[in-house]
Amino acid sequence: MKIYTRTGDSGSTGLFGGPRVSKDDVRIEAYGTVDELNAALGIARTSAISGLIDQQLTQVQHELFAIGAELATPDPEGRGMRVLGQRQIQRLEQWIDGHEQSLPPLSSFILPAGSLSACNLHLARAICRRAERRVVTLARQSGGGAVSEDLSIYLNRLSDLLF
């Protein structure tokens, strides 16, 4: 099997179990930005981060693949692609609570700077917020039912975790 198919040369791509759409379709923007976030987390994992954070980011990367698959499916419910929900959101909240225990209370804005690992996580956070905006746009334009509300909630919590 070759990596190139030539089917996208005209500017369209196929959805999972669905039609071909333009590569700048709002759905493609949504899962493409989630893919970009996943790549940014891969970069963040190459810098000096703790083993716990690396484990958490690895889990998140797997979940982002699941989110991408759901977003690439016009009928995720019918195809059994809804695999992310409240359990994963609550786990992110527990991770955030755990990390906050070791931090002093915030008293001002934090500039995205510091160590290489901190900067990589700040970049991933900014991409995550863009991914959330793209998912919200897709949900609004598709009438809501085709996109689980849990996806935007998960991305919202993930941006908090990356902060």
C-alpha cells in the first residue's frame, strides 16, 4: 500500500463512512487542529518533563486520536465512534487538582516563557484552545447533534491542564 492515493489532489478528502468534502471544510479544520495539538504534545514529551506528566500526556495523545476519529465521522453515534465522555473529563479534572496542590495561588497573568518544556506546553495549550474553538464551530454549524458536547468540554479541561 502506498502512502499517497492522489484522491486528495483536487482539494477534497473523504470522511470516515461519509462523503468527500473540501479540505477546508469546518470538520476537517476541527480534526486537523486536534491532530496538530497531538503533534505539539509529542514535541512537549521530548523535553525534560516528569514521568507522571509524560504518562498523562501519552494518555491524552491516545484520547486525541479518538477525538480525531469521532470528528472525522459524520455519524459517530451510528458508527460507534463516541468513545470519550465524562469519565475522561473527570480524570483530567483530577489531574489538574493534583498539579494545583503543588503550585502557589495565581496572582497575575503568566507569560508563556520559562524552560523549553514549559514553552512547549504553553504552545500546546494555545493549539488546544484553537482546537476547542474549531469543535465549537463544527457543533454549531452541524446542528449540535453530530458533535458530542463532551469533546469541547474535554478540550477545555485539557487546555486548563496544559496551563
